[in-house]
Amino acid sequence: QVQLVESGGGLVQAGGSLRLSCAASGSINRRKPMAWYRQAPGKERELIAGITVLSNTNYADSVKGRFTISRDNAKNTVYLQMNNLKREDTAVYYCHAYNLFNGDYWGQGTQVTVSS
């Protein structure tokens, strides 16, 4: 069993910043990457940032240069620092991880709303 608990979402003005956290517990496959996805109303869930156990990262073009993903392996926590937020960043943000059998697990999601 895997538990992913996200926190840190909220309402912020355009240009502001938020930091999301994802605390992982249970049978996490620590050799696999963890990632942040988001889903805006009426749109499909999209991958926005991923990080390997060695902290190699990748980003969607839409967030590159503004968002930073990081992880603390000792705390089994992944973070997403979001700067210079735009209205189009409004979405529910989800943390993703794999279990020991490479099954997909998702957090409950945290809402990020950016106002103009």
C-alpha cells in the first residue's frame, strides 16, 4: 500500500509563489521517479515535472524556468516550488509514485488557483 499526501495549494495572485509538498509512505518504489501532474477543468491530466532518485529532473515546457521539483529522500517527500504563477496554472495538482510492483499511485490532489 502506498500513501501520498499533498499539501500547500491555495489561492494566489498572478506573479506569486506557492510550494507544494507530497509526503510518501508505504511500499514506494524508491528506484522509480516521482512526479507532479496537474488537471485543469475540462482538460486532461498532464505531467509537469518529474524527478529521479538521483534528482535528475524534467519539466513540461509550460512550467520550465518557473517551477522547480525537488525531493528529500530521507523524508520521502517531494516538493514543487512554483514561482511567477499565471492564471493558466490554475488546476488540481497531483503527486504520482510507483509501488514495488510498478503500479501507479496518486495523491488526493491539491487545488491551486491563480487570480489576476
